[in-house]
Amino acid sequence: MIQQLRIYEIFEKNKAAFHARFRDHAARIMRTRYGFQIVAMWETKSGDRSW
């Protein structure tokens, strides 16, 4: 089994758009086209940066 960890830096001014696009497009493509099984998604904040 191969696992992949992806880390994206999210900027506050477009956080909502990022989440919507990931949910509606990227995650769907990962599942259907590439057969990914998404195990978990989370967001963390440190100072003024979000990942």
C-alpha cells in the first residue's frame, strides 16, 4: 500500500474558496480518476498561517 500526505498552505482571504474547490473538484477527481481513498482531512493554524 502506498500512502500520500499532501500539505497545502491556505490563505485566510480565500480559505472558503479553497475548501469549496477542493471538496467539489479535487477530492472528486482524486477518488474517481485516480482511485484514491481519502482517509482524513484536517486544518491547523500556527500564528497567522493555516495548513
